[in-house]
Amino acid sequence: MAAGQAVAMGYHNTYWYKEGLAGWKKSHNLLESLNFNYAHRKLPEPIEPQTLLKELGSNPRYILVDIRDTQSRQKDGLIAGPTEVLPLYRLHTDYEQLPDDKILVIYDIRAKQAPAAIRFLLEKKYYFTHLTYLKGGISAWKTEGLPVKAF
Amino acid sequence: MRHRGFFLPTVLVGLALITGGNLPCLAADDIQIITTPELKTWLEADQKPFLVYTLSQVEFYEERIPGSVCIPTEQMQTSRELPPNMDTPVVFYCLGPG
């Protein structure tokens, strides 16, 4: 946790605003955005876990893009299949490692962060029809009893 | 940006008046929890805390609390953006519940 790291680094007045962006918005406080339209761009439809399982077994154009952090990968494991591991905090610098001729299936823990990744890639001219994200993230995948492998 | 001499106590007294005395614990070196009204009041003061968004630049680009800087948790140890003065109040946040 970031605040814990700051304490370990020697910061004496460390605060955790645990309500976060959700709490800030709920109280109708102002937010800043570098591009409001970008943040509200239409998203491709998410893919259901069962559909993804079927596609991964039969369609070589599907590539998983795991945007989680290492901790989550260790805790929940990985979905088996061709995968690009690209944590979201590195996406803005390393996105060009992602192929643009495949169907990229972005996944995270609960599909809370994948939409931002999709919008970013759309902004970088990846095709709308070549992008999707796993509905409910790996949590939904596991809830449906689908297989994961250890990290 | 120094806060310990005068400013922080002043802000906290102000917050106490607003919150009816329900202030975050102030034990040294602990992580203190701050609520939405407390943070809002503090950000409106002359001397603001250093506010850090701990997720990615991609999300930061879309939405953030005004005045924040983005330092992903994974890059906290190597970031040069944190204030050099270890006494500076630093507030961290991410998406929150929901």
C-alpha cells in the first residue's frame, strides 16, 4: 500500500483518503480531467467469461492482456492462454508492445480498471473492433469455476 | 512547505469544529485516515497537503481530484515527485469503494 510505503520511507504525516475518487464524486466535489470526452468515450461490449473460454480454445486471434499488479497475479493466478502482461501503470509508456492485428481482451480484477485501458488504446488508434475486456474481471472468471494457472 | 509549527494544528482545530471533534488519530508515523469533508477543507486552505493518486497515469488522465500528482504504488520507492521534506503532510488516494 502506497501510504505504508511512504511511512517506511520516512514521511511522518501520512494520510489515507480511503473514500477515494468514488467518495469525492459522491459528495459532488469537482474533478479534474485532461480530456472529458475521452473519459466518457463509448466502450466495446465486454466479453462473458464462458465466451472467452470458448474463443481462447478455438480462435488464435484472441490475446489476453493482463493489466493487474504482481500482487493480484500472485493471489488470483492467471487465465491460461496467449497473454501479454502489461500492468496498467506502464500502459501509457509500453502500449506499443501490444499487437494491433489481434483481438485484445483486457482483464483486471473486477473490470473496474479495464475500461480506462480500453479508452486509452482507442485514443492510440487501436481498432474498436479489436478491443474488448473480460466482464467482471478474473473475479467473475473464478466465480464461474473456470480454470486459472498459478503465477 | 512546512506545516508542523502552526498551520496543521490550525487546520485540525478547524476540522474538529466541522466534524464535532471526530478527528483522525494523530499518532506519529501512523497512517491517518482522512474523510471527504476533512480533505475538502484542507485543500481549500492556503497550505494544502501533497495529494497523491496511486493508480496509473491512464486513469489519472481521465479523472482526478484537482491538485493531485500521480505516483503509482509500484513506483513509489523510485519516484522523484514526492516532497523532499519528510514533514510534509501527504495524502494518498485511489478509486475507493464501489
